[in-house]
Amino acid sequence: MTCEEFVELVTAFLEGALDEATERDFVAHLAECRGCERYLDQFRTTISELGELPPETLSGDTRERLLDAFRNFPRA
């Protein structure tokens, strides 16, 4: 699994929506890639801090800054 594939699957992983084979590949990649481990930790922290904040409550600028932070997160 590549880092790009990993990033695309993070939400599904956290929701328990991956099939067994994909989850196995996801976890194997996670065990070997510190960059993706940091990315997943950042994602979990963001979810924890923001809770279930409805997207429409964010200003356009705040929403774009959050999206940019995830898009530009350094990967290993």
C-alpha cells in the first residue's frame, strides 16, 4: 500500500468500513510508515478536538485552511 492509498482510506478505517484484506494492508503499512502513523494520529486528534462540528458552521476561510493542512501534511 502506498501513502496516497493509505490517506484515501483513513476515514473508512476509522469508521470500521474496510474489508478484511484492505484493513490488513492498511495496518501493515501503518506499522512500517512513521509518516502515515503521524497522519493517522493527527486525524484522530482533529476528530477529537472538533467533535462532530457541522461543516456549515465553519467559515469558508477556516474550512479551506483545515483542508489545506490535510492536503499538505508531510508524508514519509
